[in-house]
Amino acid sequence: MFVFATTEPLKVPETILSRTQRFDFRRVSVDDLAAHLRKIAEKEDLKIEDNALVLLSRKADGSVRDALSLMDQIAAFAGEKVTEEDVVSALGLVDHGFLFDFVEAIAEADKAKTLRLTKQLFDAGVDVKDFILELVDHLRTLLVLSSDDSCADLLSLPASELEEHRRQAENFSVGDLLSFMKILSDLNRDLSSGMDERLLLEVAAVKMATLESTVVFQEVLARMSGSKAGDKETANGPGQSEMFGPSGQKKNRKADREVTPEVRTVTSQVPLRTGPVNFAQIKARWNDFLAFFQQRNRMLASQLNMSEARSFADSVLTLAFAASGEPSMQLVSKENNKSAINGALREFYGTNLTVKFEVDENKADLASEGQPKSPPKVNAKKLVEGSPRLKKILKLVDGEVIGVRKLD
């Protein structure tokens, strides 16, 4: 029996193919290769972390022989115990956390941070081409998850790492990720031109950080149609026709004077962008927004300071209050206050944002962090419901309970 192996089966003559049995060998998956390396390591009494095995399996690119050779090199380098850091250091790989930090800086549109990370990369002596390949693979994972989360089985990633990628994928659209990969593809080509590698990488990093988010054209048209309808309704009043002319306007002058000027100023003439911001950009500038809003409305800004930006989807920002902050949530949820907050958000971030609020029973009170624990707070709503006398007083003065304080 003769065994004939080739990497170019199409060039084998038909006279040979007709007399042979063909077996097509494929690359070994990362999971299977890591499991195989684990068995060998146990037999050789080599202690090696699971994450280190995954890195070795990925680097071997499906080849069992290359994986065994790499593990042998790492064992000689690190000794009897091999960690993930040992593999990264010995093979000159890009640290897993560094890739997340770099992409996070792009999501936050933080040009300074991308430049600092580029310097850190060169100081560590990492090869630029290796970094580009690792970054493209990282973006490919985000692209798969952004396209359809049900395709997660196409990725050879542990559950914990997969969840990290899911959270980061929420910051980008498919179009954003494709644009980033195109920039990196051009960068990889330009590296052979002989120009300074650090300069080329810095230019590409800043370009990705400042790239406007992609948007579907139909969404732009829908947003423009919505803006025109809103402008017309604002000019004529809800449900009011233009045919009544000046008489209708005269009739509503008193109502116009009663509207809070601050709300009208903030919500009008807001420059809307076609490219929406992402959650990472909102969180990165949240303290700046609170400082901006404090100049408009100090009271509402102080209430928002007790909340935490929890999620962002479909242009809706969700802010979570602790259980003790429920009175604050009720205050900011009032229609006029919520309109003022929405208007300030649109003006500050330059895009169409709305806000909604929720109470998280498991969330710690931000105001009490780092301070001694105080006695449990009284639930104002239950206090009113359990006291007919207090309920009667509130009804007489048309008031509400916004907090409970014990007098000394």
C-alpha cells in the first residue's frame, strides 16, 4: 500500500485518482486541539492554564504538529508551570486585554488614548503586522456577533470571553466594523512602502477613532421626515391647523407664556447628526454632560448624578437608580423635567437621544459609596399608604413626599 499526500489535489492526473481512495484532511478546531494538548500536558506533568492552551491552539492555526512544537518551546521557556502571560511573552503575541482597550478607545472616539496605546505597543516591541492580524481577528469576532448573535457557534471562544465580545459589539454597527477592517487592510498594504510603521499605525488609529458611524439611508430619510413633522407640530401646536392663522396664535399666547422657557430653548434648534453615538462614547463623556446640564438646571443635574448609565439601544439611554433613589427617579420622570433632560442630551451629544429611567434593587447607592453605612431608609410610598392622616395632608396641600429624614 502506498500513501500519497499532496496540497494540490487538482493537479493529480485522473489515471492516479481513479486508482486511489481520497481522504481530505482538515484543520483541527481550536477546542479539539486544546483538549489534545491538555492530555499531553497531563501525561508530561506540565501545569498549563486553559487560556494558555487556547492561545497555543490559535497560534498553531489547526496544525497539531505546530501546536506540539510551540508547547515544547513554551515549556522550555517557562518551566513546569505555564501561564497565559508566558505564552504572550514567549511568542510575542498581543495581550488579550490590550486589544479590548484599543477597540474601546476607538468606540469612545478617544484619539489621545489610541495614540498612547500605540506608543505602549511599540515600547513592548510587538510586531506591527502581528498586531494588525490580531486586531482584524478581534474585529471579525465583533462582526460575527453584530451580524447575528446566533452565529456565535462559529467562534472558538470560551463563554466568559464571548460575553466580553458581545458587550463591545454593542458599540458598533456592521458598517462600522467593515470600515475599520478596510482601514487595517490598507494599513497592512502601506507597511511594505517603507514608511515609518509607527506613523502609519498612528494615522490609522486616529482615522478609526474619528470615523463617523455608518447609518442606513432609509433611517436618515425616516429621521428627516420625523423632524419635519415635529417642526410643523411645534409651530402650529398639536392637532392645530394653519388655516386659523393669527387668531389661533392669539388664543394660545397665554398657554405659550406658561411653558418653561428652559425646556423650549433646549429642545429647539438642536443639531441632529446622521451618525449616532454609541454607549461607550456616552459613558466616556457622562461626567462632562452632568457638568454641562448643571449650568442649565442644577436641581435636575444633582438628581441625575445619583443614577448610572445602564444600557443604550435604539437611541434610548437607560439610567438606573438605586432603590433609595426612587424619589429622585419620580422627580426626573415628570414630563417637563424629562423633556429638559432629553433636550440637553441631544444638544450635548449632537444626536437624537431620549432617556428612560428604572430602579435597580441590587444597585448600591452612589451617594453613600465610601461612607459608613447608614440606617435603612424608609420607603416614602409605603409610609404614605400606611398613614391616612399623612395622605390627607398631602391631598390638602397638593404635595408629594420626595424623601424622609429623621430629626435629631
